[in-house]
Amino acid sequence: MKDMKETIMKYVFLVCACASILAVILICAFLFANGVPAIGKIGVFNFLLGETWKPGNDLYGILPFILGSIYVTAGAIVIGVPIGLLTAIFMARFCPKSIYRFMKPAVDLLAGIPSVVYGFFGMVVLVPFVRNFFGQTLGFGGNGSSMFTASVMLGIMILPTIISVGESSIRAVPNSYYEGSLALGATHERSVFCTIVPAAKSGIMAGIILGIGRAIGETMAVIMIAGNQPRMPKGIFEGVRTLTSNIVMEMGYATDLHREALIATAVVLFVFILIINLLFSLVKRRSANG
């Protein structure tokens, strides 16, 4: 009976693994089967490097959306990664238990807040603040719905992913590393930052990659606060539209080549995610070999 249960569970796990792989294959097949022909009709260079998006005039250039996604994601990385990494280090190695009891549930709660709630917070709080402080007080201009606001919002949204994965990775490092560093005369801070954190680099990078994936794929919050202007980005305090925002805003009424162009936009976004994961795998392999 025991052998039978093990055999059954082995095949159950195999079916679950195959289902996951099949889902990825089906998504890839759908995207490329519907998106690649549209790129061929429009022209690869006209589609990827075109600066004008006017479906009514059969102009489908997505370069403004590509740059918008890259700029917003880069801003989120600049804001979210240092804060998230330092918070993870603090929670894993410096935080008193009395504070940790409140910080850990707060981080978990931050991860469970829906995107639309983040977007509403950004629209009600961040947009007016950026408009009044940066636009009027400092004279940068803009109405608050901008690339900068979206970057700040996404930086906040990727914090729980980076903090949770980073903390788990740091705690997984054997304590003998820390003790050995102390035995060599290093201080507590030096032992943490020069021994523990480098040893947890692989897991920390995984958290950062997951955060980047969420930032580049976020839609609802960006739609609510980024300005959604289909033009080339002109400055961090000007409106911008990302790849995901463009797909969601126009898919509801798109037909024919317009719809195919939106699916092709999803193909480009999918390729971006694949490139990010590939680069992470290469960095991880180089670190393991080194």
C-alpha cells in the first residue's frame, strides 16, 4: 500500500509539472501565432522603432511605450531595490524581536494589497504631492501624473517581494559564516555586509528579478497615475504610457490589425521578461562558477 501511494503521488506531481509547462507553451504559442504576423504586416522597424501610435491612421509604432516601460521600471529599481535590500538586512540581522513582530506582518500585508488600491493611493496622495511640491514649489512643472510618480509607486509595490525573498536568503546562510567572521576580528556590521550578504547574493538577486518582473508587468496602478500619453517620453515629470497600459486601454475596442498589434505588443513584453530571466540565469551561473 505504501509503494502504491508513492507511485500515485509521483504521477500526480508529474502531471502538475507537465500542466505548468503546458500552460507556458500554450501562452507562447498564442502570443507568437497572433502577434508575429502583425509585426510582419507593420514592419519590424516600423513597429519597434516607430514613434507614432495612431491606429486610425494605421501607424503602430511602440517605441514610446518601450521607453516608457524601461524608464518607469528603472526608476522603480532605483527607488525600491536599495530600500528593500536594506530593510531585508535589517529584519534578518539587526531588528529587535519586539519590532520584528510588527514589521513582518506589515511587509506581508503590503504584498497582499491589490494593485488598484495602490493606484488609488497614488492618485489621491502621490499625484497631488508631486504636482504641488515638485511642479509648483520647485518649478519642474507637470500635473503630477508622470513618469516620476509611477516610478515611486512601483518602487513601493516591489518592496514586499524584495524584502521577503531577501530576508529568507539572508537567514538561509549558515551561521558559521557569521561566527567565522567574528572570530577573525570583524565587527557585527562588517560581518553582515561583507560575509552574510555576499553569501546570499543568489537569493537576493532572485528577489530583485521578481520585483523587476512585477514592475515591468504592472498595469492598473500605472494606468491611474502615469498620465497615459502615447508619445515619446519628454521628462520624468511628464506623462508616459507603458506597454501594459497600452494593451489594457485599447484591447476592449480594438479590431483587425489594431488588435493584432496589441497582441504583438504583448509579445515584445514577453520577450523582455525572457531576456531579464536569461540575464539572471547567466549571472547566477557565472557566480556559481566563480
